[in-house]
Amino acid sequence: IQHPNIVQVFEIGEAGGLPYFTMEYVPGGTLADRVRDSLMAPREAAAVVEQVARGVAFAHDAGVVHRDLKPG
């Protein structure tokens, strides 16, 4: 699926008996990195939650079921 708030997975496969997947590169670090040393301002945190919610809703509407969401 393609959505501005979802990192795109390009390929899933197996090599040498080990599973792998390739995904879109997104610069800027992780949410875990962002909040490691200081909290976000409330408006910034709300904007991030909105982006995550929009991405998750889009995935659900497309029939994708995720196992978990992590800030890493």
C-alpha cells in the first residue's frame, strides 16, 4: 500500500534460508530517537499521533492487519 504516513515495503522474500524485506528509506530517525532526551510539545505530539492514526486507518481500510506499532 502507498500512503504518506506509511513506510512502503518494496519486497519480501527469502535468501539463504533467511527471510528478508526491503523498505523505503525515510530520513530523520525514529520516534524513539526523537523522544529519548526530551518530551515533545503537546501540539507536536498531537500532530504525530494524527499522522500515525491516518496511516493506520488507511492500512485497516486496505485490509492490512498490523501486529504492533513501535516508536523504533
